[in-house]
Amino acid sequence: MDHAQRANAVMSRIHELACISEDPHCVTRTFGSSAFISGCSKVLKWMQEAGLQARIDNIGNVRGRWPSTQPNARTLVIASHIDTVKNAGKFDGPLGVIMGLDLITHLQQERINLPFNIELIAFSDEEGVRFHTTYLGSTAITGKFNSALLDKTDSAGITLRNAIKTMGGDVDQLAADAIPEDEWLGYYEIHIEQGPVLYEQHIPVAVVQGIAGQHRIRVRFHGMGGHAGTVPMEMRKDALCAAAEFILAVERFGLEHNNDLVATVGTVDVKDAASNVIPGEVTCTLDVRSTDQVLLKKARRYLKDIASQICAERQLTADWDIIQKAKPVECDTALSHLLAQGITAAGYNVKNLVSGAGHDAVMVGAVAPVCMLFVRCYKGISHHPEENVEVADIAAAIQVSAHFIHRLAEVYKKR
Ligand code: GLV
Ligand code: MN
Ligand code: MN
């Protein structure tokens, strides 16, 4: 099979996986849902058919191992995620998993003896849609899973503990799923860029230099509910109006720091909402990202103060819960250099990019050297049904990845 045929096969699997969704009208596969569980079974079957030692671990990661014949070999993890946002695109996550499987299958057909094991992982929760906290799958394999999260609840009141049980996982065995630190060789992830740079500059792939840090916060405004027809305007403590002011302040702050930071309120939940009820309690999510760790911290403090000021002026109160703090991560120079050589060998110019989107590489970066390849996507659209990738760009990424693995094997053999 040539690269174009392989890319077409990858594309048809991406479409096949996209058909497994919570909603028949779009792609939605959030952590632990029945569609998610079916998606995992499909990927498990593909891994088994490829002859990998495949299993689903306790946090719901689908894992397939291709062991090296060399004793005490280290492990290169190739991974991405198969959970999605709501009304998602088809490529964010699955591209890296399905391309990883293609890569391994063709390395096997070459009968190559790699001096390291390869473990392909389809991470279970990169998006953090259900429990607001991201990277559940990758924290488990790095041994950094925070068991305090097990009592967190989703919007239906189901705990993470119960969600794991429903998937067949054993919460007492999460630690046993970690790859020991001394076994890691490195980590490679292929992912769509999710931004417009490659599309605008007509470049198929890029090396990721680093990934922005990300803070996720839940802000809950407590006012006073009441009758929308009887309570005079100046006597109200409308939690939604306070949230609205806060949202605009977040946008202003983001605009003021446009080159260095982005800030988003992505969800607003009005408790017991009705057109004839004054909103008494409103919960928002806040997502702030930057490659500058100091600025991230400053943003969090500033926006917390803003929320307090708004509440003081309106005589409300607010709870401020930090759900997640992920530091910015730099990709490994040596692995990224090999990846850049792979791009050159495939006949393309090397482009470096920083990722504003979060990736499981952030968590893995705490225990192992990581590198990532970005693939151009249509107009940079992502987290949206119009997300799209050209078959030719998948073919380019296949070529680059094959060169990268061969180079890594060469370098590693010499050690
Ligand atoms: C995941 O796509 C994220 O960046 O939040
Ligand atoms: Mn992703
Ligand atoms: Mn995503």
C-alpha cells in the first residue's frame, strides 16, 4: 500500500468511528457514555486485529502493545484521545490514534525489529467535558491520577467513581495501570493543528514546540431567585446579570493580553431556569491559557478579584473553585529534532508551532520526553462539525511519522 492508500484507509476508519455517537445528528462521545464505551470496543477490536496485546485499562484507555524482541526494552507511547466535545469534529483525537495504528501495522509488515516496545493508547478523557477536569486517561498512565477527583460529579450527579465502575474499571487498580517511569522512552502524538496557521501558510505538517498551560475554574454566583413579575428591578440579586458582567470582563482581560493569553467562559448553567423566574444561582466555567506561567497565575487572581467586585456591587456572593491547573509544557528537543528530520526527509519545510489547545502530552511531559506532529486542518476549524483534514495531509503525516520512527530506532540502537 502506498501512502495515499494508507491515508484513505485511515480516513475511512475516522469516519467509521465518528458514526459512534451519543447523538445521531452529530459526533459526541464524552468520557464514559455508552457511545464512548462502544467506541472503545471498536478501537480495541482494531488493535486486536492488528495483533497487538490489547486491553482497556481501569480509566477506560484502550491500549495495544507491540513488544520489542529485545529484553528490558523501553517503551515509546504513541497516543491521542477518542473522547470528544459535544457536536465535535471527527479528527480531534481519533486522527492520532488511527494513524498510530496504521504506523504500527506497516512497521510490523516491514518485519522491522525495533529496539523499543511501542504502546498505542487511545486516551479516555482529554476533553474533560463530563467532569470539567481534563487528562483523566493520561494522568492514570503516568501514575499521577489524583484520587480526590473520584468524588467529583457530572451534571447528572454521577460521581467519577461510578462512571469508572460503569465502564468496567476498578478504581482501586488505577495506580497499577501506570507505565513505570524508568520504562518510558518517549511519547509521540499526531494531532490536527486546531488553528489556522498551517492552512493559511499552505503547509501540511508542523513540529509542536510546546503546549500552553491551562487553568480551569468553576465560578458559581449566588443571588436570590424570585418572581420575574413582582420584584422591582432595583431590589433584585440576579445571578445571571452578575455572570454576564463577569463574562464580559473575562473577554476584556483576554483582549488586553491578546498576544499572550486567551480566556473563555464556555458554559453557563442557570439553576432552575425559567422565563418567569429571576436567576438565583448561575455556574460558569472559566478556561484561561497561556505559555507564560506567571501571566496565567496573574490572570486567575485578577479575574477572581473581578468576580468579587461584581458580587460586592450587586450584593451577591460567588464560589471560586479551581478545577485544574496544567503548566505550560515544552516538547523534548531531541525527539522534536528527529521529527523535524522526518519532515525534511519527507520533502517538506520544517515549521514549528506552539499549541494553544491542550493535549495529553502535557501530562506525559511530567514523566517522559514528548513530541508532537501537527497536521493542517481546514481553515483551522476545530471543536466543530466542519473540522476537516485532507487525505493528502494524512499521507504526508504518515510519511513523516515513518521516517521519525526509523530515525528514532537508529539513534536508540547506537546508545
Ligand atoms: C482540548 O481540546 C482543549 O484544548 O481543551
Ligand atoms: Mn484533542
Ligand atoms: Mn479537543
